[in-house]
Amino acid sequence: MPRHLILPVLASLALAACASSSQYGSAPATPPPAANAPPAPGIANEDLVGRWGFASFHRDADRGRTTNQARSQCNNAYAIERGPGGGVMMHLADQQQPSELVTKGGTDGRRYLGPAGPAGDALDREIVNFDGRVMELRWVDKEVAGRYGTSIFVRCAPRVAAPRR
């Protein structure tokens, strides 16, 4: 090989070696999967299954009125059903199809509802209040929270079967 080509070839090889490894060795091809958060304390996924009246608000002053509006929506209730993996089926922001969500306990003591993974993820909703009859959820993602507000779900009475004649 001619001498005037040796230097460019060596430089190319050195650059290729730098591009394929880091200072601390090679990086893993894929990041490790995020650990699932433990269930939210005091709320089992099963506790959310049922028919719920739904409404939302943007200002705290509207909470009482919105709760009454949610209660009046039981004739057109939002159904939360069991998911195939033990969670519940609900809609995420801007999604037409429901996804399986689970309750999650955060390291900060807060409770969340969202896809399996770490608590407080951008797709999660913080469970602000849950007493078995009323559930208040706030989106973690600030942009989504600005569009959708805080959600109020009020549990609807079970449907009573019509008497047989």
C-alpha cells in the first residue's frame, strides 16, 4: 500500500472504533424494562370495576357542581371493566380504544392509575381522592391536564333487573 494512503486509512479505523464504543464500554442495545410500581395502597384494581357517571372540571371552585353533574350521567355511564391481565380497561388521553390500566403506589406516597410501569409516568393519572363511591383523577402530564381537567367519577347504582311477569 502506498505510504500516502496509510494515514487516512488509520484515521478512518480510529474514528470507526470511537463511534462503536463509549468511554465505559459498549452501551446495551435496549434499555432495561422499567420496573412495575406496586399497587396503590387501599385501592385494588377490582375496586374500580363498574358503571360510573363522569364529568370534569378545571377550577377547584367547580368541584361540587361537577360531582353532581357526574352523578346525573349514570343514565349514560362510563363502564370500567376487568382487563385481561388483572387491571382495568379505561381510555388514555386522545385514545379511541381502551387500554389496560393498573393502580400504582408512588415512592412519594401518592396513588396513580395508568399502564403498567413506574408510578407517576406521563400517561398516568394521579388518584386525588377515592372513597369507593367517588373517584377524582388528575392527569400527570400538564398539557393533557390543561386540556381535560380533573376527572370526577361517581359510582352508579347497580342496574336492577326488571320484574318477571
